[in-house]
Amino acid sequence: HQHNRNALSNLPHHTRQSTPPPPPQGPLCHQHARPPFIMVFEDIRRADEHGDTDFTDEKELMRFVRASRWVSVDIGGYRLLRLNWVTTLMASIVLWGFTIAALMEPVEVLAEAKMWQSWVTQNFTWLYIGSQNVWALFLLYICFSKYGALRLGRSDEKPEFNDISWFAMLFSCGIGVGIYYWGVSEPMYYYRAGYSNALWKIPMNNDDDRAQQAIFTTLFHWGLHGWVVYIVVAVALSVVCYRWNMPLTMRSAFYPLLGNLIYSPLGDFIDALSIACTTFGVCTSLGFGVSSINNGLHKLNSSIEVTVDNQIIIIWVITIIATVSITMGLKSGIQTLANVTFAIGLFLLFALMFLDNTWYLLNSYVQSTGHYFQWIVQVGFQCDTFQQLQYELQNSKDKNLLWGSSGSKLFDNMKAANALTEHASAGVLTEAALYDSHAAEFMDWWTVFYWGWWISWAPFVGMFIARISRGRTIRQLILGSFVAPTAFSFLWLVVFGSLGIKMQRVAELALGTVADVSWETGYVNCTGLGYTGGQPTSAAAIALADEGYYALACRAHGDRIFDILEPYKEVSTFLTLLVVIGVALYFITSSDSGSYVDDILAAQGLPNPPLLQKIFWAFTEGAVATALLKAGGGNALGALQSVSICAGLPYTLAICFLCTSLWRALKIDQGDDDIMHGGKWATDSLDIFDFFNPGPANEAATPKFAPMGRLVSLAKGTVAPFLQMFEASKAIHGENSIRAKVDLGLGALWFVCWIVFLIVSGTGAGGNWAYIGWSFYMFLVMHMTSIRSEMRARFNIYGNVVEDFFGALVMYPNIASQLEYQAAEQVPEGNDVYKNVSPSKAAAQ
């Protein structure tokens, strides 16, 4: 084997088998000589049949890259550039555009980012919450189905990394900096604050229940739901890259769904979006990490101030170190670094368990784990439905961003009615005052932020998990990625969170009175405890602090993880140093791995891109992190949260499509009859992204239908889709069938009413008429869905009603045009895909 071990990238390079491969048409490409409705999979280059593909050989990579997009520059025999210029340009415009804007107009950029964050949260909480649960159920089904036994690679291949190293690398890349940054502070935010801090996620009867709720909510945000998205990406990539010998790049994962369209601008967009999400997600973590490092250095040396400027300096120092470490590779670099970093964290964890009340911490771990599994289903589906109703009922113009309700007069009517009451002087009550609701912004501040943060990391961590999981089965990957890092992170979060709650209670019992603490609202009177501006100022508070105990709820966020180390006197400085080193190493691991993933994606899967590109992406990452901190200023955390949520939204939709692609990949790989013997549409609904000619990557293709005719059909579908629905219905039910005429009449009714009511709403007759129009549009969508489903059954086309509905909902002209072209096809006499495959190939399939 030839091993050039660069981070995340270099697959083992095995000697190709002597059997010559099929003609280089690209995996799964359809041959026009065959019936158009037949799906042919004989061109998959299965690892068991062809051996591994060495993608360090550019000739091999070019089988999957269109020459018009590839830039290859050498100077004096030195490799200078190897990249897909379209992907690189799109990603660079987004990232550097944001960076320049944030550096030039930081206040305006922060305000805009916060506005978009709130808009996403208020309108798409249901999507973030629902999708995480659906993905989790999908993975569990795959894990325990027949597909779980599939080995990611050759059938006789063994895992490249042992279980301990595999777990250490999973943990270091999947979580890393975050558990240091949030380990103490997040439970404390839920438990106690110097303001009314009501939170109701699980039933509570006293402050002990509130403490347990604080731990549970933290575990919820760091538990199984977070790892779901990583695992989906990892499994999808592993199947197509290790079983089908495709390049390790995000577009490859969509091949079973999009086919040759992954070589089109749509594929370029997928990789560019992945680069942007990876960079924003990693930079969010880097922002958290640099804050912890800065606070730790200040704790060790008070002359080092906690400022944004110092944090920017730290970012660039570590960016330089990370850039250098990229060249060390996976075996000598990231694997060793991950093991060392994990060992430091493990040592710190054991030390704290021995130094403090060991039995209290073990009790908390067992109890908190039980609470997690007791409430995970209920809270996992919780969208804060009634709490978020406050946005509409209070109708503050700078807070209510609900689509369609911001201009509502509901609140004005409530105010008018309230003015006529005897208690008008008090104004309209809030839900918090009348119903004890917790803040409407909780999902915005926490849960949706977390899901957006995890999702924005998905391309990076998913690729990393795929890279280190070759040779394992799908079941091993899913269960290992769910159980091992989650169990360890739970132990870490419970230990640090429980120590934080214990310290807070010590301060409250020693310094406060019953009036200073309210367990119902989570409020603590910091002034009453002797704290001002986050510092102990009363004699009693200072005396307690000298013993190492602080009222953590009254302390600054960055101080808390270091405060819980103070009671251990002579070893507290040593423990503080361990925290700083641990965070710094996780910082380096995340930085170099993230920039390297960007580099691989920009190079369309080339395992060893030139050094100049590595430097460019590492520099870009540092610049984006700098811009985030600069834009955030004193509210850097807010800027980091905003960009995570906004970056996560488009990738949430992408992951939904990726699940469909993974499902098809598994069925194709196992030769399931329904997909292997199914037909395909005469036209692709998305082939407009490839100018109606989605051919292989490396050879010219002749379009089946004239592009001008396709454009005309799309225009027709835009203005009169019911005519194409009529043609499809005739193909299904007969030329003169009554059903076809009914479909024509109803389709025309839905479409015309939709347009008419939209026009009426714009003439001043009232905006509500537009929603009546959109209701008619939904009938048009459901009607088109029904016809498309019947068309699939008529032509034995593989698919499902969910795909039919979603296609009609978001791109009805494309679906209407597709129905028209399919109606002109002949109904197949039989759909035996194997009749076009050699006997030996059929046996292999």
C-alpha cells in the first residue's frame, strides 16, 4: 500500500485488480441505446469487483470531474493548484463577502444576522425539531435492518483504526471545544440567573427538580439528536465512496438520487454549500474555544486581558499552528493529537471526580441518564408552541418575525379592548405574567441554535467519520457513533454541570436568604449575595471566594469553568492549565481538519490537494472567525449563534434529500427488486441545472429531447400546468376518459383561483385573500401529486408519494413538464433490468 496520510483524506491505495474496468462512463450512467425507462446499475465500480480506486491519481479523479470546471496549474514541476473553480468561487464569494462586510460594518452585520436568526427560528422551529427526530428513526431502522450488516468497503476489509483511536477521533472532531465552553455554563443558565429565568421542560416541584432539569436539558442538546446528522452524512458518504469507489466529496453522497446531475452546477452548489456550512460551523466553535483560552490565560496571568483583540490574536496564532499541522497527516497528526487531547480530558475528568464528592457525581450521572431516557421523546418533539405564541400576541415589531403575522392587527385589537377595562392602566398582560410561560426566545437562544450548529458541522464531521470508519459495518458505525461519544460526553457534562450547581448552592446557602432565591423562576439576587459586576464585593462573598467558592450565576460566562477548579487549592492552577491546553488542542484539531475538508471539497475529492490551497482555506477560516468576533464585539456569542442557525437551515433541507439518496443507495447496493426492476422518468425534474443534458462527467452526451422544446414545456407548465396534467391523465386513463376531463377541469380551477385571489389581494381588497389563493394552490399540488403517483404506477417508475408531493409543492412547472413528456412514452411491456446485463454481472448484482 502507498500511504500519504493527510488529514481526513487519503484512502488506502490498493493495487487495482487486473480485470479491466468497464468503459469510463461514470458509475450508474444510463446508456441511450437501452430503453429509457430501464434503470441500469452495471457501471457501478464495486470495491469487491474492481479493487480500490487511487484518487491521488488525477486521471482516476477526472472520471468524476468535468474538464471545464477543473483548474490544474503547475510551476516548475511544482503542483500549485488543483481545484474545481466553480465550487471554489461560489464558496469564496460567500465566505469572503461575509468577512469583508463584517469587518467594514460590524454593527449592521450583527443586527442583520440576529434578525435572520430570529426569522429562521420563529418560522422553522418545526423543521429543525421534526427533522432531527425523523433522521434518528431513519438511522435506527437502517441499523437494525438487513442493511446494517453492510461493510463499508470490501467484504473482507478490516477497520483501519482500533476502537480506542476511533472513539478518540470521533469525540475530538464531533464535540471538542464545546464541552469545555458549555460544560459548566449551560446547566447554570437553565438553573439560575440574575434575572427571571423561568424554564419548564420537565415537571418540577422544587429546586432539586430544577437542578435536574438543568442537567437534562444540557444532555438533550449534546445527546443522540446532535449525532444524528453526523451519522447520516457519514453513512451516505461511506456507502458510495467505499462500496462504489467514488471520490470522498459531498456531491458523491447525492449520486443515488441525482445521478449525473452531481457533475452539473447543482453538484458544484452542493459542495460550495458544504464548504460554507463547514466554515461557519467550525468558526462558531473556534469563537467559543478562543474565549475559553483567553479566560484561562487571564486566570493564569491577570495581565492578559479578556478582550476581542486578544482573542483575535489567539485565533491567528492557532490558525498558523493548525496550517502547519495539516501537512502531518492522519496517522502522525490528527490521530496522535486526538489521542493526546482525549487523554487530557479524561485525566481532568477523573481528577475532578476524585477531588470532589465522588458519590454525589456518580449518583448524578446515573440519575441524569435515567431522566434523559425518560423525557427524551417528549422534549425531543417540543417546539415551545405556546411559548412562541408570545411573538404574535405581543407583536413587538422588532421581535415578531413570523411569516404572515408581523402585520397583524391582533395586538392592536387587544390593546383597544384592554383600554376599556377597569385595569387598563396596567396594559395588556404578557404570557409570562399570566401563564408563567418561559421566554419565547428559548428555542432561538438554545435548542434551534444547537441543531443549527450541529447541522453546520455535518459536512466536516460526517466526512471525518466516514474517513476513519472504512472497514466497519453500517451497524457498527451507527451504534458506535451514537453510544460511545454520547456516553462519555454525558459523563463530562454531568460532572461539570453538577459541580457548578453544587458551588451555586454553597454560595446561596452561605450568603443568601430565602428572599434572594426563587426556584420557580430560577432567579437569584446577586446583589443580595454580595456580587457586583460579576465580582464578589461584600466581605462575606470575598471570604467565600478566597476558599474557592463563587455564586456562579452571578459570574461571567468565561469564568465559570475555571471557578469550579478553585476549591482544590494547590492543584487548581495545574487543572486550569490542563483546561487551557485541552481547549487549545481541540481548537487546533477542529481548525486543521475543518480547513482540510474545505480543501478536499474544493478539489472535488482529490485526497492530497496542493499546499497553497490548504493555506488559503486555513486563512479563510481564520478570517471568518475574526469577522465573527469583530462583528459581535461585546456580544460575540450572539454573532456566533446567529451564523450557526442561518447556515444550518439550507443544510437541513439538504440532509432530508441525503436521507432519500442513502435509502436508494442501500437498495441499489443490495439489488432490491423494487428499485432494480423499476423504470425512470423520461425527463429529470432537476435537469434544468445541467441545461437539460445530464450526461457523464467525462464524455459528451446527446440530449434525449431538444432543449428548446424543454424550455417551451417548462413555460407551459408555469402558466398552464393543468394542460400537462390533462395529457398525463389521458395517458393513464385513456384518450377520451371522463376522468381525464375531470382532471383538466379541476386542475384549471385550482390554478385559476390561485392566481385570481393573489391578484385580488394586491388590489387593496385585503391581504387575507392571498391565503385563500394559496389554499387553492395546495389543492393544485395535491392533485398533481395524485396524477404523478398514478403515472409512476402506470410506468412502474420507482419512487414514493412523498417525493411526488414535495416536487409538486416546490417546483410544479418542472413536474408538470415531466408529466407531459412521460405521457408521450410507451408503456413498457416489462421492466426486467437484468435483460441488459451479462449473466456474471447479474449474479454479482
